[in-house]
Amino acid sequence: MRRFLLIFAMLAVLGAFGWREAVRWRPASEKFAVQGVDVSETNGAVEWKVVAGGGADFAYAVATYGGRRRDSRFEENWQNMAGAGLRRGAVHVWSLCEPGIDQANAFNTMVPRDDDALPAAIDFDFAEDCTARPERQALIEDVRRAADLIEAHTGKPVLLRVSRQFEKEYELAGALPRPIWAMGNFFMPDYAARPWRMWRASDIRRIDGIMGPVNWNVAAS
């Protein structure tokens, strides 16, 4: 019994050490020189000057969800990211339950045009509150129309942030010629039809200035 307890204690220590290293990990800056965060209202109030001082080069903030809901902290984040000297970008979270034109109009109303801003991103993943599953071609056309409207407003091609599951179901990367923002903790993702331009490398990283875990991203070199 004592031997079992000793082994268990050693494994617990090793597990705690591994977790501590995992939440601090980020890709090597020698390979990926440009790194940053993406946040939403779930991250709470962010101390953006602290985040910038901790090594973030840029930041994205969620602006809108579907065609009706706005992120409650977007305006605060948008202003304070710029105030901290960070390059900033806005994210729209796509809904399979609402028309793309309505979603694009909601985003364009919420996000002011800023020629110095990073390209807008559209986030694609399955949500528990929406069970709709449109046909692939119908979705592609809907996304294309919405992307055109957002690009006309921002003046830049949108990024498509597509989860592995969503890409497997709809294969958006191969159908829409837009830069890809892929996701995969610790390991570079290869599930999209085209090489990614942005990689969410961790969604558990802990940094000063943000309570709890935050998404950490790198740009392709």
C-alpha cells in the first residue's frame, strides 16, 4: 500500500508540473515572430497594457454572434487594444441558424472601419444552441455573400477561422479562397485544404493581464 501511495504521489507531482508547463507554453518566437491573443466577453476585463508588455504583438476580439447578439465587451476591448499599442482585429462568430447577410450587416454595424486594423475574421464551429445543418453548397454561397459585404466594409479579405470538426463537415477552406485561421493545441494543424495563415496554438495559456485561460495565436512566418 505504501508503495502504491508513493507512486500515486509521484504521478500527481509530475502531472502538476506538466500542467504548469502546458499553461505557460507558447511556440518559439524564433520560428513564429508574430504572436497574440484572441478574446471575448468570457475573458472578462482585460488589462491590455499588461498583455502587450507580456509579449503579445496583436489581439483579436469577438464583436458579434450571428445576426443579433453583440459581445458586451467588444467596444471596451477595441478601444483599449489600440490604447495599448496592439494591432487589433475583430471576429464574427457564425451562426448556422441565421442568414449570412443579416450576420454581415450586424458585424458591419458594430465594427467601425479602420484602415490600420487587421483583417476581420469569421469563426465557424458547431454550437449547442443551433441544430441547423444546411447543405454544403448553400452554406458556401451564404458565407461568400457575407464575406463580400464584410470585405467591402473593412477593405480587406476576411480570415476564415474554422474548427477541425466544421472543416471536416463542410470543407470551407477548399471552397472559399480566403486566408485560413486553424486551431490545434500544441501541434500545428493540417486539416484544412490550404496552408493556414494563423494558428491558434493554445486555448489554455495563462498570461498576466487576463484572468483564466486565453487563446494564444501565431501568424505564419
